[in-house]
Amino acid sequence: MTTRQLVTAAELTEAYLEGFAASGLTASQILEAVRPSVVDTTYFGRSLSRPVFLSYQQIEQLGTDIDRLHAALTGLPRRIFGGSLTAYARAVGVHERQIEAVVRGSAGTPSRMGRVDMYLDEQGFQVLEVNYGGGLGGLGGAVINKAMAAQPFIGDFLAEHGLGYIDPLDGLAETFFAECGLPPGSRPVVALTDWPESFKTLEQSLYWSARVLAPYGLECYPCHVGQLRYADGRVWLGDRAIDVVYRLFMMEDLLDPDGPGLIEPVLRAAERGEVALFTPMDSDLYGSKGALALLSDEQYRHCYSAEELASLDRILPWTRMVRPGPVTVAGRQVDLLDYALAEQRELIIKPVLMHGGIGVVSGWLVTADEWRQQLEAAMDQPYVLQRRVYPNVEWIPADDGPQQWWILWGAFLGSRGYGGMHVRATRQPDQTINISNGATGTCCFHPLG
């Protein structure tokens, strides 16, 4: 191991901030230089004025941990439910209207296309949620890496410390070809297929995605699922025969009044072999926060290897389904409602399958009466309780002095394991860190080995 690999993230950050302050550059200059590269992405032109850093050891450990997390998550139906995907789906809060379509479309081997969203606290990375499927945001994060690395001072700093990054688009393309059964060198016609409502706001960024995926041999055309048609044993977008439907719509869209009518034809076409689906609908099952509750529950520890338990204990905060009765906390049995009321400021209520912070209730932001009402409303419904995580602060240069920001780290998983980072940030630590809520993007550099 080289001396460079032994440098901690804190030491890299300190050296960067000192060097930047002495460089004569301003935060505004960096922001103006980077903005054009991200204006058409899902970052919507927003970026921090510097990258963030991780050490070699952090990346190595993270890669191991998220790979074990994936194995534990996708093994839940077999390890706990006797191989029944239906029983597993019910246990993690999937609505009955969704189960048939999702289970019927199971690929057998779960997709590895995922992203693990985490805070970094004094103990290390802590998982907040896991997202699976092709519709993951932040795959354009490498654009910020490239733009940052091209800036004065930053490029020299990266070279001096031997820092680089993993491009999420590389992992996406490799996973896409592997899981769709496409031979290397083929050029499939791909429909980037969103939901009609979200397509209204994301259409521009999907055209950007089509452009950046073209060099990987993917001929992509953005659309929403209502624009697809089915004839002559093929799926069509206009007059183009589609080889792969790249699924951006989600399992929750099956609950839309129009959901089954729009989604079922795609699933049936995939079953008939008329089109490949990236990723299959069952991918979304493993992104349920109810799955994290199963992994966190001490009664199932015998289902995992010692290595898996070491990773789960390291990265997974206490999480339980909101159900009446006893739960285990630090080895002792307590009543869930009594515990949740007593520990209000240290807990958060989350719906199992929503995204973007929808339906989240932070105990420290509401009154005791409101908290009790929310707990009682969530009881026996598809919600989890999760222990609060206190993320570390990152200092980011601004023209009037360094500012405190809080970071949400999104580690991509693909066919080869760790596949790069999606980094979002906010100055409001009690706010859900989501681009749709105004969060800002940046990028991560680390030693590559």
C-alpha cells in the first residue's frame, strides 16, 4: 500500500482547503466553470464549489459492505420466506395490487443495478435507503468529476495526491449489456421509458442521458410508457422497433389509476420475448425500507454469515416496521410504541416504498402530540422506524468564507461491484437531501489503488 493510500479523507480535505485559499481562485469562478456541464443533467446546473474526498480504505471497505448488503437483501426471500417472493413482498409492505405484476415479471436473478444512499458519521457510512432499478438518478455525476478535474488548482491537487473516480456510466453500461443478454459490440435500440407525469419535467435530462449513453453503443430515445405501442411481435416507439425498454417508471406507478393499463402491456411483451426490460419490476422489491427492517431485526441474525453480519452491523442503523408489540433494541425487549415515544428525537418514520422524502416524519421536528399521532397512523401500515443519523459536516468554499454543508453519499452498485458515487448536499441538515427539494450536487475523488 502506498503512502498516498494511507491519507485520510479529513487530511485530504484540510490540504485541499488550505491550497484553494492560497490559489487566488474564488468559489464563484469554479461554479461558473462547472455549471455549463451540468445544466442539462438532473443536477439542473447546481454544483458545490469543490469536490469531496474519501480515502482508499473507505472506498475499499464500502465496496465490500455494499456487495454484502446486496447479497443479504436479495437473499431475503430465500433465507426467511422459503423462496416465496410473494410472502417476502407482503412482509416488506408491497400493496396487493402491485404484487402480482411484480412477482410475475421476476427475472429469477435480481438485478445488481442499484444505489445505496448513506450519511457518513463518526463511525462510518450509515445506510438510509437502497434504490434498485434502471431509473436511478445521479448517473451523470461523472460529468461534474470531469469538469472539476479540468479546473486550475483542482487538477493539480488530484494529480499530486493520486486521486481519481469511478464513472457511474461505465458501470451502468456494463450492467445493462450483461443483464439484457446483449453481445458486446451490438447496438440495441433503447426506449428510455418514464412515467407520463414525471416525463414532463425530466424529458430534457433524458435527452442528455441519451447523448451520454451513445458512446457505449446504446441508441436511446426518451419517451413515456404511454407512447409505446405493440404490434407485429415487437414493441414500437413511433416507427422504431425497440430492443430494450429501459424502465424509469416504478413499482409505485402500478397504484396510479392508469398504472396497470400502461404497465401491463410492457410486462406482457417482455414475457413473450418481444423486448428486454432493464430492469425487471422485481428489482424495486429490494429497495423497500421494509427490507432494511428485516436485515436489522436481531431474530434473523442466524440467516447471515459472520462476514455479512460484520458489514450489516457496520452500516445499517436500527430499523423496524411500525408494528405493535415487542422489538429488540440493543439486546433488550421493549414495546415499540413506548420506545418510539420515549426516543422521539432519535427516530424517524419513513414509508417503505416512497422516494424523495415523501411521507417522512422526523421526530425532532414535530411536537410530542404530532409524533404520537403519526406513530398511531403508521401502525400496521407500510412504514418503518429508523434511528436518526448525525452526518458529518463538510466545509465548502464560498466567496464570503467557508460554509457548512451536509452530504448524502450515493454509492452505485453494478455487475462488478462498487460503481461510483452520486453526491448531493444541503445547508439545511434537517431537510431531506434530494435534488427535487433543492439539493446541490458535487463529485467525489479518492485514490484508485
